[in-house]
Amino acid sequence: MPKPLAAVIAQITAGKIPPVILVGGSSDFLAEDAFRDLRDAIVAAKPGVSVESYEAGSELAAILDSYRTMSLFGSARLIVVSDVNAFVSAKELASLYDKSVADWKSAKTDRKRSSAAAKLLHVLGLVGADFDMTDREIATALGATLDPVLTDMLAFCRTTGKKASRGEDDAALLTEAISRGGAPNTWLLMRSGEVPRESATVELIDRNGAVVVMDLTRETFAGALDRAIAEVAEEAQVRFDPRALGMLRQRLGIERLLADKFAKDVPDLRPAVSEAERLATLAGTGGRVTAEMVEHEVAAVEGGARYEFGSLFTEGKIIEAIAKLRDLVAQARRDDPKAPLDIQYGKFLFPLADEVRQMIGVVSFARTNRIDLRAPMNYNRFKDTLADRLGDSLKANGLVRQKPHPFPLHKKWEAARNQTEASLFRALAALADLEIKRKSGGIPADLGIETFLLQRLRG
């Protein structure tokens, strides 16, 4: 049975570290925090412990071989695995494939895309497929239709050089390693996405170590957000007024989304916490975040997800962006049925232009500083080496009002990797032309914006 995070940390602090720990859940934000807290707790409980980290897509056989091999010098070791998927059997093939596709469609970072790709690689191992086969042959082996999503995922896997996993052998290897245990003074800390139910491997981990599930529902979201902001306030030594918290939830569209009894979506914690961190930085040590500060600094989110529309466009998820745009306009028409449709659509031209201008700033910054923008860069490295300088550059050039938090800034950096200044300036010119035509009685805003987005998909 999964254990509460606090109970596992208390057990570690008392010196009784579980030999194997699995962290996962429906909330990536909470799971990442729990994963980091558990890692830090083990390091604190065992000073001098050697930490071995493995990224998503690493060969499980190599990881478990290290777990079972005694250190040459007999020192304590912590094996940290950021993504593992060896929890399913061949009978669950269809559901795992659907999960990998759903994760890929909702992914907004390379890390999430790598996690979705790792799931697909596991599926390929289950059906005995590899990248020597054509995309159509792979689709046939999966029993799936060859569509643009599968094509994109396979292209991503080939580009990153990852290979299909060992299929059912992965689960067998992990089960054997957990049953027999690792080398003396060696602990295994793993993170997955959603923890699968009724999995024999997960039950085995729970019996021999600890399973921590960080799920988030609409009912628990408000409490989780309050706790996360309280942690931000404590770390920054600032105070958030109660009215400020309410205003933040309102302007980010959280209140509207949770109040919709027909909706099933759970808001994303990360953007709200990112805004709270930025507000705390503006307030300064010993300061106070007020409702007036939130109103001045945080842009209102129309329909509960305007920020998501801009993010989808930036990341090239054009079909999803069009669907989100229509949802936002439908919500706005319910709120203000008298406003013309052209105005309801037209107000989204400026967020699109802002996204394009900021990506132009990113490309220009990379060129000026002689940085290879096409080379992949993970979030931690970006945050430590580039985020501050890039944020200052965007602010100095008037492209943003306040220096962005590293997380959304990294998303723009990743999105700009496949863009050029010429293509971005053409897109900006197209938006300006569309605005002029809309106001002069030319093309309607709804047709113009959707045509613009579809052209981005084609180009």
C-alpha cells in the first residue's frame, strides 16, 4: 500500500532507508518535488553517499547491474533513476501505447516528451519491433494506425538515438533485482509517471521498500496549491496576503476552471507556483505580496487557459492550439454574449504576436552570444547557465514586462530551436497584416487566425 511522503522521509531521517523507493503520480510537479525531497533526505541521512543518476531512456539492465554490484571502495551509493516504465505486461500493451500517445500530445517540455518516448520504446520492446523497420511496419506490429503523432514520436526516438527496450525482460529484471536486493549500502530511488494499479512489480516494491503516489485531483488541488505557495513564501521570507492568493487563482483562471462542474481537467500547479515565485522575488526578503501587486503583475487568463493557448502555439502544437482557441472563445461568448465574434477572436492576435516577438528575442540572444540553439539543453543546465541572462535580455529589449521564471523561459528556448529569425519575422508580419485587414473590413478574425495557425503547421 502506498506510503505518505512525510512518513517515508521520517523513516529515512531515522536512518531506516528503504532499499528501493518508487515515486510517481498524476501530478508531475508534485512527483518531481517528492522525488527531489527523498533524494535530499537520503543524502542528508548518509553524508558522503555517492549519487549515480540515470536519465530517461537509460538501459534498465545497466542500471540494475550497477544496483547489484558492490562499490570497489565499499562506499554507500544512491542509484537515482528519473524515469522507469517496467511495470506492465504484454497484456496491457494497448493501454500503455495509448498512454504514451496521450503523454506525447500533452507534453510541453522535452523531459515529458522523453518520458512519453520511453513508454513507446517499452511498447516496441514488447512487440519485438526496432528502428530497422519502417514506420508503417512498426505501426502494424503495434496494431495501430500510422498517424502524424506516431510518426513524430518515432522520429523523436530516432533523433535521440534511443533503442527499443528489452520488453517483458525489463519487468523480469526489475522484479528479480528487487527480490534479491542490491549491493550492501546501495539504495534505488526511481520515478515514474502515473503509478499503475494492480501491478505485481509495484506491489513487490511496496513490500520490499516504499511506493509514494503523488496524485492530484480537482478536490485536492486547492490544498496542494496553498501548501506549495506557503513553501515559496517560507523560502523567500515573504508573506502572501489572503486576498493576493484569491486574486492569483482568479487571474490564472483556476477559480473558473474548478467552478465548472462539467469540466474534468485538473489545473496545472507549475504555472501558478512559478508566478508565486516571481511575485515573491519582486516583493523581496521581508516583503508582502498584495492583491494589488498580483493585479498589476499577473496577466489575466481568459477562459481559464489563455496562457496555455500561447504555450501550445509556441511549441508547434497547432491543432491543439486551434481547439484551445475555440474553447476560449466559446467561454468568452458565454460571459459576454453581446460582444461580436470578430472582437472575441481578435483579442488573441496580441498574445500570438507577443509569443513570436519573444521567440525572436531568444533566437537573437543565442546568435549574439554564439550559442548553438539547436543543441538540446535540459532544464537544470538552462536554469543554472542561461536563464538569468536571457531573462534580463528580454526585459532590457522591452519584450517582457518582468523577467520570466526559468521554467516558461526554458519552454520558449526549446520551441525556438527549430525556428529562424527570418521565419519568425514573416510570422510577425503576417499577424500585423491580419490585424490591418480585420479592422479594414477584410478577412474575419476567426478565419484569419485559424488560417495563420494552419500555415504554421504546414510550414
